[in-house]
Amino acid sequence: MSTHSFKLNGKRVSVECADDVRVLWVLRDLLGVHGPKYGCGLGVCQACTCHVNGKAFNTCSVRIGDIKPGDEITTIEGLAGTVGRELHPMQEAWLDHDVAQCGYCQPGQIMAAVALVNQTRGNVTDAELDGLRNVCRCGTYPRIRAAIKDGAMRMRQHGG
């Protein structure tokens, strides 16, 4: 067992566990953060997508031993805090476009969308949207695409 320290949603945390435990299970089982979902455990469905140092990553595929003390993980629970608002602009767009159906994939979808918008500096193309591979079993892809485009515009206007 090792002690692993990092920043989670703006606060320093420490957990004791084996180095090979996946970050998803550290978040959910040891730290009680349930936004990232378990879907496939292989990084394919991307329901577990969070940010590490601002970049999207699949928590089911990364060992906690690979997270450094200076790393900052942001989950859907901490996303609004990154812009100092009640909701992140992407979350607002998600609600306004009535994206969620069952809602299971939504945290991962939103986190991947925010990372993409940040990476492209708010100029998301249709080809880049095609590259997002988060699986939505309900098939709300047209609403997801519309919300991402709207969320990108809101992020440019309001920061985020």
C-alpha cells in the first residue's frame, strides 16, 4: 500500500491504496466521487472521462500510481468551480438543449466536450466533434453536438 496525494476538484486529497488501482475506483470507492461512471473498464465508452491538468483522460485506464502529487484531477462535480459559477457554461448548454435522457454518459460527455473546446480554443469543427468517441446508449448525439457548439460559444463569451 502506498499513499497517493493529488489535487481533486481544487482540494488536496490523500488516499492509501495499491499503485495499480485505477483512478476511477479511487475516485468512486475511496473518495466518494460518483460523477465518473464505470462503463467498460477499457477506456472505450469514456463514461469515466475526467480531466487531469485540464486534459481529458479515462479514469478507468489510468493507475493511481501514475498520478503525481502535483497533478490536478477535475471531475464533473468540480467543473463549475473551474469557472467560479454554479454551473459551467457547457453544463448550462446541456440543460438548455435537453441532452440527457438516461444521463449515465453525461458526465463523461461534458468533460470530454470541455476539454475539446479548451484544446481548440472554442473553435470546434464538425470533424473534431466526429472525433469524440463517448458512447451514448440512448442516442442523443444530435442534441449532444448542438450543446457542444452552444457550450463552446458560451465558454468563449463567459470563460471556462
